[in-house]
Amino acid sequence: MQRTKIIETEVSTETLAGSASSIGSASCVRLHNDTAGIVTVGVSTLVGAASTVFFTMPANSVEFLEKIPSDVIWTSVQIKAAKVGFTN
């Protein structure tokens, strides 16, 4: 059975591309959309870069995002993000 290993305390995501965060240089991020609406998540190689890719998270959902440690994320509305890993 796979379990989530919490590596760092969760933080609130930034809502502007110019202040995006790598979430502690995480390669795996647990995102928790605790809002009542859809949230857009942006992932980019650099803060403010034009090469951002996006996905949406439904209301009241959790996603695990695998990324390159230097990649940064930002969201349309603040949600919770934590650097995590997985263990058996």
C-alpha cells in the first residue's frame, strides 16, 4: 500500500506568475483545492516564463503533481501545497 510522506509543511500557493514558487524545490507536490470553485494551476520552468502549462482542479479536490524540482507553480486562487514523497 502506497502512503504519502510529508516532507515540508504545506503553504499557500502564489496567484501571480511573477511570484510562482518551486514549493521547496519539490519533485512531487500535493495540491489541495479547498475552495468551492475550479482552480487553474500553472507550471513553468522559470518565474514569469511564457512557457507555462496549465491544468484545472475541481472544487474540493487533491492532486499530486510530479515536476522537475526547479519548476515553479502558481494558481488562479490560493490553495494549499506541500512537498511530499511516496513510501510503501
